[in-house]
Amino acid sequence: MKKHSDEHSDYDVGDLLGLGSHSVRKNYYPELQARIDELEREKNRYKWLFENALHGIFQGDLRGGFLVLNPAMAKICGYAGPEDLKKRVRRLREQLFYTIGEFDGLREELMDFDRVVAREVRLRRADGQPVDVAVTLLRRPDLGAEVVEAFVLDITERVEARKRLEQLNAELEHRVDERTRALKSANEDLRYQIAERKKVEQELVVAVEAAKEANRSKDKYLAAASHDLLQPLNAARLLVSSLQDSDLPDRESHLVDRVHRALEGAEDLLADLLDISKLDQQAMKPDLVPVDVGELVQGLGEEFEPVARDAGLAFRVRHRAVTARTDPRMMTRILRNLLSNALRYTPQGRVLLAMRRRRDRLDLEVWDTGVGIAPDKLEDVFTEFHQLPQAGKGRKGVGLGLAIVDRMARVLGCQIQVTSTPGKGSRFRLSLPIDSTAQQLATPAAPAREAVLAHTLEETVVLVIDNEPDILVSMQALLERWGCRVLLATDTDEALTQCRDEKVVPDAILADFHLDNDLTGCEAIYAVRHHCQTGIPAAIITADRSDACRRLLQAQSLPVLNKPVKPNRLRALLTSLVSSPVAAE
């Protein structure tokens, strides 16, 4: 005999609503039946999403075990299926969480705030091993005092990548220590052989010690002001450049070249890490303005021509007057990285930087006849710390240059493509849109700049303002090598005193941005111009690479050169200043 409940076991929702007869449903309740069908489809849809989600999803009781879970959760924990995990894990606290303390902390926060978002914890797999996950918990008091709903993401790859980065930092510290010991040994040799080099050696030791101290605090230098890290590196770079221009014995010249390459590597690594950090945090915002790309390409050609010549490579630049709306700083960095890679991986042959106009787009291409890239490695070259086999004896990079190119290109809305043939060379193409509005604002292309002659800066009076004594000494040594007469000052008062005592009006001013007592180089420049009653050409040299500083200096219409200073860029900037003075104020 059927129970009362059994008598209605075959009833569906339509029977309960009086839709038992097909004809009745068809004739009198079509809209209600359609709604019932829609609800059934919706239920099946959510069920499908729950069962096929890539993230683990479960509902459980913090005092007990699982109530409901999906297959992805069982997979993350290494179980055959949801039922297997639910059956074997009866207590979330002791059996699911690898560390009870993590569970207790999550539970306490959940009780206080009703939710925990993206917290990294470790769960216990079926084999007893931990698995790293990010868990988001939502409290459901309507279902029970400690009933929660959770979303779980397996972050094993992220944790492994973080460990690899920590290992890379440790290896970097070890290499810097080895180079530091080598430099100390070299300095001892120089001290015994050349007595007059004693002062230079002491300054190098100070710079090395400062770099070593910066390396010991590497875990926080990305978050700290880059100014403190780049100042001693800038002083050492300028001092080494002065030594390279000196007539040294072959052994000492070789050691100085090694110091120069080591400083270049540290500078590029620091700049790359700062840029990668800002790009990862989406803190690098482009300043889109109409830019004469042809003039920008021409300037890069002039910058890299001596580099290619020293490497024994043929280097050609094809440019034309085309204006596009873009960020000139980021565009320059992209092309500079591409050219540096092309020269580094081309042992012999040629490198070409070319522009091609294609309707509403402009292609910037870098061609080389270098080692090339295997087809299965073309996508990998844009990932962090990926390196190709070194071609030649040049300085080896760390594998961040093309990663920066790829991310900056995406920020600018550009497309980057690469084609390559192993053993024959590669072509990198950067494609950017051409804005018709920017074309209307285009100005005539600037004529090609003449090569900087050796005597261009002879007898040029340069006022250098910087609150770092080491940088003043190194700047003086470098500028005097170029034939300049150098006036040094640590602040505005000393700068004005120098002008009065020397009874001279500087031909150019190079000022650090951050001076003592919260003063800036801009204020010092304006004070000297006011004292001399003329608009002296000036530029800011700074280690502050923040967007706020850059926008401020753009508003002041002052050229900017970032520390550490590359001597060839400093010379080009100084030559431009003295050949194109600003209007008198």
C-alpha cells in the first residue's frame, strides 16, 4: 500500500499548479509553463557551471566538514572526486588545512568581518603534501552559525615563480659580492703601481661599498626611492668614464672596462626592475602627445651609431617625417631595447632601423643579421628572464628587455611582432596607429643634427649643482675631459657665490632635482638666471623616475636626464643646450 507521500511522487510542479492535463497547460497556462521551463534551464546552467568551474567551490561547516563541493575542489586536493573528498575529510580544521593556525586565523577574521578575500594558505592534499591556494570565504549565517561558501584557486605556479625570483636575487647578490672582491683586488694592484691614482681608487672603493650596501637592502629597494640607489651608481659611472678617457696601461684599462660593464649591467638591471614593477602595478601611465617619430628615430640612430661602430657592425637608419600620438619616453625605451638586443645578438653583419607608413598605421622595424631565434622560442622571448645564447663578448643581459617592450607596447596600444630565421637574423616590428588629429598638429621635421665635434665644448662654462659631493667630483672629472670649465655647487647659495666670485655667466646649468632642505634644482636654476639676468640654458639630472616628477619637469619646460648618466647622452644634451640657448627671461 502506497504511503501518502508516494501517491504524489509522480507529481511535478505543473501538477501542483493544476497543470496536470497537457491540454490545460497548452490552452490556459503557456506563460507559466514557459517560466517553469526557463527555471529548469537556469538550474541546469548553474549546475553545469558549478561542476565545470576551473576554481574549487565548496560549502562547508567550520565546525565540521564539507556540505557541497565541485570536482575542481577535489582535483586541487588530489582526490578522485567530490564524494571521495567529502567522505574522507570530516573536519576542515584538522584534515583540510595544512596548518591549524592558518585555519584559526581565517575563522577569527571571518567571524569579525563575514568575509575573507584572496588569502594565501596551504591545504592538505590526499597524499599529505601541502598545496598553495588563494581562498575567498563568505559567511552564510542564514544556513548556519559557521556555514561558509568558499572559492579556491590553485596558486602553485605563482608561488614557484616567487621562489625562483628569490633565488635569482640570491644569485645576483653572490655575483655582486664576487665582483666586489675582484674590484678590491684590482684596486690594491693599482695602488702599488700608480701612486697618483690613489685618490681615484679610494673613490671607487667608496662607490663599490655604497653599491654593496644597496645590494644588502635589495629586498626593499623597489619600494624605496630610486634616488638613493642611483646616486652612488651615477658617481661611479662618471668616474669610470673619466678613467676610460685616460691613458692607462693595458692591464688597468682592461680592469676599468670590466668595471664599466659591471656598472652598466647593474644600471640596466635596476632600471628594468623598476619599470617591470611599475608596469606590473599598472603605475606607468602614458603621456600621449603628438610626436615626430622620424625625429625620434633619427636621434636613436645618432645614439647607437658609435655603439655599432665599436662592435664592427654596419648600422643604417631610414626615417621620415611622420607624426603619431604616443608617449615619446616609452616609445624611445621600446626602440632602445630592440636596438640593444639587435646589437648584442649580432656578432657580425648589419642592423637596420626603419620606418614604414601603412595607411593609418606606422611600422617601426629593427632588422639584424644575428643568431636568430628558433620558431618554438618566438613567444618565449617576451617573457621575464628569458635569454638567448650570447653572441660575442658583449655584456649579457638579464632577460627583461623584451618583456618591458611587450608590456609598454600594450600600454601604448601598439602591436609587436617578431619573425626570425636561426643563423640568419631577426626582425622586430612595432606597429602603432597614426592619429589624423596628430597629423594636423605635425611640425616640419627637424633637419639632421650635425655630428658632435671633439672641440664643440671647449671652454664651455658649466655650472653643476648637486648635493652629493661624489657626484660633483665625478662630473667635474668627466666635463673637464671634454674641455669644459666647471663650476661646482651643492645648493643655490653656493651656485650664486660661484657666479659672483668667478665673475662669469655660465653657458649651461646642470642641476640635480632633489637638493637639501627640500629645495629643488628648478628653484636653483631660476635663482641663477635671475642673478645673471639672462635665460641660461639648463637641464635637470635626477634619479627620480616617478611620473609625478616627470610631469612637473615637463611643465617647467626643462630637459631631463635620468641617473645613472650615460656619458654620450650627457654630451649630446650639453651640446644641444649650448648650441640652442633659451630666450632671456
